[in-house]
Amino acid sequence: MTSATDLMGNEGETVASAVARRVRQELAGKPRRISQASIAEATGMTQQMLSSRMIGKVEFGVEEVTRVCAFAELDLVFVMTGQRMPRQVASGEALSGKPTQP
């Protein structure tokens, strides 16, 4: 089960700030750099709108963060909750029923 601490991340960090931090963290871990310009264009935002969300100045809307994650192939569950879900095996069954910490 996800706790409020998992959602918020660091002590005193808001959920919105945690989501923005995790988007940045996931993008930084990509082997191929994806520009903010290409993310903004693909998700229907201006670069300024995306930048404001990436730095946590403006909260991501649920649809916005979903589009960003889909385009950039980010783990939406992790971005939203801070929890990594187990990878699926070929048969479609989870390796374990418990989420893992990053």
C-alpha cells in the first residue's frame, strides 16, 4: 500500500513537487536525451508551460503528466506514487505482489 510519505517523497515536499522531481529523475535516467521542446510539442504544451511544471512552479495536471509519461516512456506509476511496480514475466504474472522502493 502506498503511504502519504511515498507520494510526497522528501520530508516537507508537496505531492506536486515530488511528481515534478520524479519526472525529472526519470528523464535524466533515459539513455537517449529527450528535449523539453519535443515533449512540449508532443503533449500539446508550450515549452514555458512544461518548464513551469518541470521545476514545480505549476502543478502537473493528471492528463498532462500522463501524456508526458506516455511520450517519454516513463513509469507513470512511479512518477505519480514513488513506488516501482514489479516487472511482468512472459506469462503475464507478476514476479511478486508487492511494490518495490526506488
